[in-house]
Amino acid sequence: MEGELGRLYQRWSETLTQALAHLEAYIDFSEDDNVSAGAGTARPCCSPPPPSRHVSLPAVDATVRVLEQELGAHLQDGRRGELLRGGVRAVIAGPPNVGKSSLLNLL
């Protein structure tokens, strides 16, 4: 996807992926010094990650809640959320044995 909507969806994807990575780091390495359950500050969905490797559960929670609110607002915005709600219809056509099924499986 390209354009403003594509960039928005990409940002959401990156934010959610980063939050998942922080949560998994907390689960896997919570006994280490650079991972804590309470320290740190929340940051908005669209701000860059902090320079340190410190992981904070409240910050991850706040980031995901902001993302949830943005998604909800986007879906309630009439036609803007139509693509996100309904998906995309596409046709993959071509001669036999050229990889149509493989392409579909990758999507």
C-alpha cells in the first residue's frame, strides 16, 4: 500500500511489532537489569523508540492503548476505515504453473 493510508498502516504495524518485542523481552529477560515492570515512561504511538534498551510494561501498555484508540477512531470514520474493515479484492490471473498459488500464499 502506498500513500498516506499505507504509511499510517505501516506505522501501526511497526508500533504493534515493537510493543510485542518489548513484551516478549520482558517475559524472557525480566530478571535482567535492563528490563523492568514499572520503570520508564509511556510514549505516543507515533514517536520514535527511546535510545536505551530499557523495557517498561506501563510504557508498552500505554503505547498499545493509544494504538487501540487510533484504530477505533479510524474504523468509525466512515469511508476512511472501509479498506481496513472490508479488505482488498484482487484477481491473480495467468497461465498454468507460473506461481499464482505461491504468490497468493505469500500474501
